[in-house]
Amino acid sequence: MTTTQQRIDDPTGVFITGAPGLGRPDLVVEFVSGARESGADVHIIDVPSDGCDYSRVDAVLHTDIRDAVNAFRALLRHSTAERPVVVAVNSLAATLRHEGRLDYRFDDEKLNVDRENQLRDELGDLIADAFVFGASRGVIPIVETPEERTVPLISRVKQASSGWVHVAFTAAGEGTLHSERGAVPFHLPTRSEGGA
């Protein structure tokens, strides 16, 4: 087993970051497909949808922010390590606050944005909790997003949890695999090279 394989086996949670077009969504699908084949339940939170193809994944899909929060909260409360659950968060925009505006025309418009921001904050907290406490409940988060939008959450998780893995794409199919034990380069074979 290579060092890279050792670092990615049985993580408590996975971050997958990098610019669009480098392979992030494909790697998420590979992760959740493998988890499903191993007997884990799979939930996918995709708010808003970013067009990732989940057609070959037997998973519960959550595309509404309120539904995602309620589902994630229930998983952390009721899941057990005997029946693991992988939760793929495929658009971390769901956890980011909307920029405030000073020109709301109606009070209810501002109220709706405030309500949604509260849900986004809560989902961000639940994702962080899953990285820190989820392993004991059998809940493993996989977060895929451009890094520049998630640095605060990534930093927060890395300070508070252990066992995380951060797959950082820097080119198509290539990048650096980070863990608490350091960083190593990785190369994912393309289809022409015999990869998935």
C-alpha cells in the first residue's frame, strides 16, 4: 500500500478542492459509488445544483437548504457506526452567507435572506460537526468546492478534528493530498490511461 493510499483510507472526512474542470465532481462520484458498493448509505446535498451527474449513484439527494439541514441533523443524531452514512456536499455555496444589501425594497425580502443565511450557517456548523464528531456516529462528510470559497471552514475543521483528508487539485487529475501527516502529490489516471 502506498503512502497516498494509507492517507486516504478510512478518513473521518474529505475535502476536495480546486478550480473547475480539474476532476472534483468525478472524484466525488467515485467516492460515493465506492461507499455505496461497500454497504454505506449515501446522502448528497447539492444546493444549488451544480450539474454533477449522480445517475449511477444510489443516493438520497437533497436540493433544498431546509431539507438538507434537517436531514444532516437527523443523520448526526440517529446514525450508528454499524451502518455508516456518507454525506457528499457538492456545492458549499449552501453554507455561505449571501452578501447583505442596503437597498431591500421590502421587509419580507430581507427577512427571507436572513432566514436563508441562518440555515446556511447551521448547515456549515453541521458539516464541521460531522468532521469532528461524525466518525463515532458513522457519518463521513465529503465536501467538494473551489478552495477559495471554503478556506474558513477548512481551517476550522483542520484545527478541531483529526483524520481529515484534503484532496487539492492543481491541474486536471493532479494535485496534492494533504493530511495531518503532511502532503504528497497525487495523479489520478485518466480514462485513456485505464482509469475510471
